[in-house]
Amino acid sequence: MISEIVRSVDAACERIDVAAVLRAVFRQRPQLRTLAEVLQARPDLLTSGRPEGPRAIERLVGALLEAGAERLVMPRCGDCGRERPLTGLGDGARICSACSNRRLWRANPCFICGSTTLAGRDRAGRPRCRAHPPWGATDPARELAKLIAAGPFGISPETAQQAIRSVERTRPGQLRLAWALEDIPGLLTGRGAEGPPKISALAQALIDRGAHGVVVPLCPFCRRTTDLKQRRDGLRCCEPCRNESKIATCAVCRRVRPIGGRRYDGQPVCGTCRQHDPFNHRPCSVCGEMRFRQSRTGDGGVCAACREIPTALCATCGARRPCYFAATDAPKCLPCSAKEREEATCAGCGKHRRVNNRTATGEPLCGNCGNKPKPCAGCGGIFRTSGRTPEGEPLCQTCWAKHPAAHRCCTQCGSVERLYRHGQCAACARAADLREVLSSPGGLVRPELEPVFQALLKPPPRTVLHWIHKVPARRAVLKALATERGPVTHEILDRFATAPTIEYLRAALVAAGALPSRDEQLARLERCLAKTIARVSSAEERRILRNYTNWQPLRRLRSLPAGQLVTHGRAETVRIEIRNVARLLEWLHDGGTTLATCTQDQVDAWLSEGPTTRATVRAFLRWTSRRRPQPTPDRAGHQHLLLRAHHRQGPTLGPGSPPRPR
């Protein structure tokens, strides 16, 4: 509307990008709304030079004249008629600062001599001229320093004067501090909320210079130590407490909540409705979508999704992540900031939980009570709200993921999809996070890890991001790989974690060619059998069982035809056999017997006490009997033990059948 009015008044403005001029001069929408209303009623203010209307007309005309306008005229002062910045207002017309000061002096003559050179007001509020200033012939800073030094603070007048001048440099300000301290002597000992705003800074300056007993005033409502620049109920308070007092009925949702802004018609709206109102949405300088600007930049502003939080080393957890207060000495990452939220009794469920939201009256709510399930506008189900349509209707998580409003353009690769964080799609975020987790302490990725990096770019992006941020064991493996030396091998992965944690990562690396393929069932079986054999307490019997395992079951599995892998069933059969042999040897050892001295009755007793799978020790007993160097009376006994064990396995041999020849 403003652009059309300007071009209709001055044809030379057709060559000017009026919209760009407006964006450069006016940073807030209310100023543009007021300017549009005035120009729609009186477009002649652009060319008449009359000092009427808001000062925004003066700023607009000046910017357009610099851009090349020809017929526009700058407004002139309503008193002196000169072309000056019209900062004052008098008799309905804009006036310059000099004329505004002259009007002020004429209306406030000195009550002593009647002079119109106003310098300030005395303690009774009467005007004083420059020849008779309110402080007279004294120095306000020196008098205030004497007043402070006379108190029980243990500080000299000279030191107190230094603190006063560092906080307040002007004589009128120093005089106001002295008057306030005379009226309320306890301003420096805890009653600072009843005095002027500079009392907090003065108390801190005195403490820094060694004063004792001085108390920096707390906010009388939230009891926090902060700047008390606002006023509420006659007391100085902080900004949040002042905002809590400004509660009204929202014109959109009809709830009683703190005022977050006003509509075009002046009606109050809460902060949530103000953000959802399309009237307050402007193009994001990053993604270009019409959204509420979360922060301002040199290019205009960015929405909440595109706002880039700087990365720093968190002072709490020590991880390098996007942090608040990144430019300070104590940056804090997003997870640590969420954990440090205050805890209180939830007004909804009554449980003591972390505060996630608040009611219209300021009562705390937990995360569950602060986001109650609502009917989804997409499927109609009752779910928690994960997003909203451009019209403000709530959507559940499933419907929001499918809605076109959730799909936006990535700021790095340009793909249109549901963004992962800060204007980045999942693929771009995956690449950045992989670089970070695979980097060594020096910030570089080892050349040996480049195949691993390329391999992890092939699985779905959100799956890899889940590994990095939601599965601590896999993230620990990747961080450990960054500190290792040499290429990544199966043996290195075997040292880091157990099978459920590492096997998916190993399979992804093998599928991408970063690791050679191997028989995982056989490798897993070898690791399991090594642990089982280690349970045998006798070194000699442990050696016998290890030799049997390597030369009998594992040898058969390793000699399978090329391309044939060990199945789970074959591996489980060998695992059960060796586990039962180890249990037999443990049982014999607990009974004070060894494998060489055991009897048939002992083997029968062990077989009868357990399940039928114990008969799988037949092959081991047969192998040990064959390994004896020469026939002895014990050798036949071993054969008898072998046959009785085989009899438990099935009806191959009858109770009275003779033993088979070897």
C-alpha cells in the first residue's frame, strides 16, 4: 500500500525499489501499519512539507530522496520553519529539538530568578536555572560519598566517591541517589528495590571496592539477583516479573495470559497466538518461507527452524554441541539447558517434576500436562500436538510428517523435505555429525576412517543420527575409532562392544566395502567357545578341551565348501556340546575327580541329573579315549563310558548290546 501511494505521488519512484527502502528504514511492523494508515488518509504529506503526522513520514521521505525521488518534500519545523530532525511535538505539529527545548524552558522559569535556562529541579520539584542549579555550590558525589562512609560499611569517602562516579557520571543522577539514600537509609542493606535503578549497580561497585555489609538488592517477587529496571506495585523488579503483571484476555484464544503483542486493531494477544498469526509472518532470509521471525540478522531475520545456534564446548557436559551463550565463558548446550530447568509441583498432576510450561496465571506445568492431547485435524485422533497447519490447526506426529507445511528447503543442499534441525535436512546433519564424532582431539578425521565415513553415508540418514545421539554404546565405538591407529578391522570392532551393539554397524561397513566379509556365525562361535573353555579350572583338562574343540567341531565348520556359511543351527549344536563338556569337567572337579579317574557310575549320575542334551559329550569321551598312547585297563572303561553316554541319546544300542569295535 505504501509503495503504491508513493509511486502515485512521485513518478520518479517507479525506478526505486520502495519495498527495499521500507525494509531498510523500518524494522518493525507497527511502524509500517501506522505509516500506511496516515498516508492512506493524507498522501499530500509527502509533498506539502507540512509538519504533521508521525515522524515516520520524515524518515521515509529522507530515504526516498536519497534513492532518487524528485517531487517529495521534507517536512519543516512547525515553529522555526527550518528543515531539521523533528523530534518534538507542539500544538499538534512536529517541531525540532531546539524549539522543543525553548518551549520547555518558557513553561518552567526558575522559581528564584525567573530565568528560562532550565538546569533541573530541586527536591520539591521546582525548576532551577543554570545560575541556581539544584545542587547549589556542593558536589553531589562528594556529599553522597560522605553519607555512605558514615555508615557501617568500612569504606573511605574517597573510595566511595570512586564507586559513585563509576556508576553515575552526571550531577543530577548523583543528586537523585543522595536524595534516595537520605529518604531510605536501608537502600544499601537490602531495601534497594524501593530506590532508583542505579542502587543495584552502586551496591555492586561498593562491594567490589571492599565494602562490608552492603547487599545487592534482590527482585522482591522472584528473589533473584538481577537488574531491577522495571517497576511493579511501587517496587523495582526484573523484566520477567514485570511481564507477569501484564496479564489480559487474549483476543484470539480468549485465555487470560501475559500479553505478547497486539493485533492490527490494538487488541491484546498472547505470545503463542502472536507467533501463529499469519499477519506477523515475514519471509525467512534463509528458507524463504512466510514464518514468524525468531531472530534478526543483517539480511532481515530467520525463523526458529533456520536459526543457527553457534557451536561451542559446553561448560557443563564438556561435549561440543550447539550452545547458548557461546560467546561467553560458560556456554551451555541445549540438553544441559533443558536439564537445568527448575522443578516444582505441577499444577495439573500434582507431581514434583521439571517445569515445561505454565498456566495463564503462572502456575507450573510438567511436560505431559503442558501439552495435553487434542483432536488432530488430519486423522481426527486424540494425540499430542507435533505441528500446526498454516491455519493454526493441530496435527499429530504422523500427520505432521506427511503435511506439506512440514517440508521445507534445506539451506545446504536445497532438497525439500522435513528438516532435521536449524534449516538442515537429515542428510546434511548426518554428514556434519559424523565428521564431528569421527574427528580426533585435534579436529581432523584420520585418512583410515574415510572409508568408514563414506560407508555410514549409505544407510538412512535418520538411522545414523539415531546411532550417534540416542545409542551411547555406538557413539562410544565411533569415538574410540577416532582415537585408534591404523585401519579399521574386525578385530578392533570385536574389542569395543558386544554383538547386539556392534553387529549392525559391522554389517553396514561390510555392505559398503569398508570391511572385508567374514563368517560372522563362525567368528561369534569362536569367541563364545573361548569363554566356555576358560571356565575349566584344571589347566590340563582345559588344554584337552581346547585341542578337541579346534581339531573336531571347529575343524569341520572351517572346512565347509567355499561360499557356504555356518548356519545358526550348526553353531548352536557345537555351542551346546562344548558347554556340556565344560559342565561335566566342572562337576567332576567339584566332586574331587578328574577326567582320567572318573568312573561309569559318576558319568551315569551326571547324565541322570540333567537334560538329555548332556549325552552330546559322547564325541568328546570317544575322542579322549582314542588319544590315549597305549591300551590300559582304563581304556576299556573309557569305551564303556562312551557307550553308556551314547545310550542316553537314543535307541541305537540296547541295554545288553556289546560295545561297538573301534
